[in-house]
Amino acid sequence: MKIQLTDRIKPEEDFIILVQDMEKLNQTPLSEHEQEYVRENYIENKKETFFFNRLSQFVLLHFCKPEADASALEKLRKKGDELVASLAKEKKSRAVIFAAGVDTASALALAEGMALGAYRFVKHKKPDDKQTIFHTLKIAAGSIAEEEIAALQNLVNACYETRNLVNEPGNIVDALSFAENMRKLCSLAGASVEVFDKNKIKELGMEALLTVNKGSKTEPSFTVIEWKPENAANQKPVVLVGKGLVFDTGGINIKPTSGLDTMKCDMAGGAAVFGAIYAVAMNKLPLHVVALIPATDNRPGENAMLPGDIIRLSNGKTV
């Protein structure tokens, strides 16, 4: 998904109008007839969202509150998700957001919702199935700076990378490739990354991770990612910990079929932690953040752990 600023709407471009109130309606690209239709229905039916099919282009209008509090911004993100679904249904691949009298935060929230709602995992699909994917979003709002668009783009990219990792099957992303993906992306973002191999994990006494890994033919990994800028506002780091079980069969106590279909997603906690620190590093936030992500798969191999086994953790406690 590409997000960019623009200073005009082309005649062939579909667009979404975000307007604060009825007084700002005449500042929008709507025709007089369309504006009159909105005025009548806004008052009589209390509608907040309008859809116009101009044949050559689609126009969506949404009224939002002038106060950009957390609740209002979240509603705009959800509305963005709905709007992009409507455009995708019509096989549209791009659109422009036109902001009329609304604050920057509101326009960016709508754009964020649209960008995240447009995500599709199509890596393994045929080229023909990828042609109608919504891929470009422009914003026509003079109050928004390029730096704000760049920050939103980084956040969206981090979410996309996170979702891609979660959606990959276990035969493509194992504990080692999971760690390598995180190492590559976070290193490019400027964060420091260290990946512990099995020997280092043994040396540190991480018996819980080693025990879950006993039935696997793939070695475990433990990834430490650190973002520590010189201008960090916090003296003690924010530490994020995410489980990276790239596939969890349940081990010797195997799960029923209905529970196995989504077990490739059991590493979503680890992926989310990666996505968070990746976004922090990409946007150069003044925060000291550390991410800890243990990873393995859990299979019913010859040495798989048994229900009731006692495991001594690296801090001396037993489970």
C-alpha cells in the first residue's frame, strides 16, 4: 500500500470526502445537486456516510466530529476499513481522500483505517488474482506534512510485514527463517539485532524453549531486538516479549483437526512484538525499546515433551 500527498483530484480518480459539518459542504468537489441531496438526507435520515456513483468515478462522503479524541479517531479508522471494502468490491485499486475542514489527525486516522483494511495476503496467488488489489491512497489536505505521511507509511508497512509473517505457512516460515526475517528488516531500520542459536539457548538455561523444541527437526531461535536512540526519553527500556511458536500441534498431546488449521498463527505474538519495534525504529521514536522473541515449532516427535513433565526454567523455577 502506497500513501502519498496530492494537491488535486484527477477526473478519473475515485475519492472519499471527509467533511466536518454541513457548513463545509460547499468546500467539497460535490456538485450542487449532490450537495442538496446530502443536506436533505443528513437532516431527515441522520445519515453520516453517502455514496455517489458517477459512472466514471465513485464518490464517498463521510461526516466526522470536529473533536479528534481517541474514540472519534478509532471510529474513523473503522470507517476507513468499511470504505475501502466498498471500493474493493467495485474492483477499485486507488482513491483520494479529500479533507474539508477537518483536522490532520482525523484525515490520517481515516487513511490508516483504509490502508490497513486494504491488506491482502496474495504472495502465493496467481498474477491474475492480484490485479484488483487496492494499492494506492492519496490525501488532498494542505494541513498534512510529508513527515506525517512518511510516519503513517512506516506504521502501515510494519503492520503489513507483521501480517505477512503470521499468514505464511509453517513450511515456509520456521523458527530460523522467522528470526532471519526479523533480523533483516529491523537491521535495515537501524535497530540492533542478536539471534541466539541452540547452543546459546542451552548456555542460558532456557529449558522451556528447548523442551518445546524437543520434537522438532528445526532448531529453535531466540531473537533480541533493541532500539536505543541517543535522545531516548525513558531511562529504563520498554521490554516487549512475544511468543514465536511458528506451528503448534500440541506436541504429544496433539490438538484436534479443527484446532490445527490456524496453528501457523501461534507465532502472532512474536510477530506483533517485531512489528511494534520495527515501527518504532522506522519512525525514529525517542524511546528505548527491547523486544524478546523465542521461536520454535511444537511437534509430536520422538523426544516430544509429555503431559506432566517438569521443566526447570532459566530463573530456577519449575513448571
